[in-house]
Amino acid sequence: MKTWRDIEELADRRKLQTLIDEEGTPLRISRRLGCSLDSVRNAMHHHGLKAKYYLIGAETKQRLRL
């Protein structure tokens, strides 16, 4: 089974930072690379990186009154 360490873009901190800058969220990065969301999150945690922003659904916005 592949782990995030086997995916070049996730194993390299600079490449992952570039993906974060381009895509913004772990979900978008996982879709672009064709890997699991957990793989992206684990790589980001390992490298000490954070997402630029998170998408908030309409239901959550309503609950938060945004």
C-alpha cells in the first residue's frame, strides 16, 4: 500500500508547499494527485504546513451565521 512518503509531491516539502499555494485545501490537493485526503493531511502535518484556507459549506455558514 502506498503512503504519502511514496508520493513525490507529498514527500518533498517544497513541492507540497507549492501545491498548497496553488490548490489551497488538502481536499483539492488529494484530488489533483489522486491520493487520499489522509495522505495529504499526514504529509502536511509531518512537514509542519497548514492549508491556505478551508471551504465552508452552506449549511455550516448558516449555523455560524456567516
